[in-house]
Amino acid sequence: MAIFRAKEIAQFSDTELAENEEKLRLELIQNYGKVSAGGAPENPGKIREVRRTIARIKTEQGKRQA
């Protein structure tokens, strides 16, 4: 899954935001699973970027509700 920036996220529709958030959450769970099983993730910085992208999506959703 791609990492999105705030400008890109602002252009998504509400349904696209929800879909991307769900995909990113699944990716995050998979990465955490690899780490908890004792393996090393392919890209250690990926977990941080996925978490930040999810936060950007949640921020945009909050702006739209207000």
C-alpha cells in the first residue's frame, strides 16, 4: 500500500478514505505480526509511516465531520 501525504488525502472521497484506512490497518497488523513472531520486517520504517498515514486519514475525516 502506498503512503499518502496530506494533500493527496484531502482529494479522496469519504469512501476512499475509509477503504484506504482499512487497507492500511490490515498492513499494520501484518507488520506487527511479523515482528511479534520474532522476524524482522522488510522495511523497519514502514510501520512508522503506515501509522502516520492512518493518523493523517483520521485527521481528514475529523475535519470533514466538523
